[in-house]
Amino acid sequence: MISSPSGDQQLLIRHSSWSLGETHHNYNFYEQTFIPLVQKKLNHQNIEIVTRSAEGDDLQILGARNADSSQPNTVIFPNPYGEKIRVSLQ
């Protein structure tokens, strides 16, 4: 779970990974709705990052600890591989 700096928005990240020589890290993003325990899926496609001999867990590979929510309704994850993954909160 990642919260915006103002605390008014939260983003839930569901992640998994599997390996067979390369590691496939898969991510889905959800936003909490006004109904408790009901979440809205934000990305319509599965986001996947493929690594080989990478150090760190799934959230480090995504760049979740460096998430940038300075743009309205958007969270940007700058991962260690130079990619920027954008998730729209709408």
C-alpha cells in the first residue's frame, strides 16, 4: 500500500514473480473505493518487468520506494533499470 503525500489517496500494489532463468515480476494496481473491502483495478494490462540476476524484492524492482505522486492523479515508479512506469488513478 502506498499513500499520497497528502494522505488522501492510496494505491494497493499486488505483485508476484516467477523464475526460469529470468525472473518475471508482475504488477497490478488497485484503488480503494468508498465501499470497504472493494477495490478498483487501475491498470487494464498486466505490467511485467523481466530481470536476470537482479537484487531486491518485487517492490524494489518496481521502484515503489521512490514513487513520485507529484502529478495529479498519477503515480510514477522510476525503477532501477531506467524505466518509468506510470499508473493513472482514474
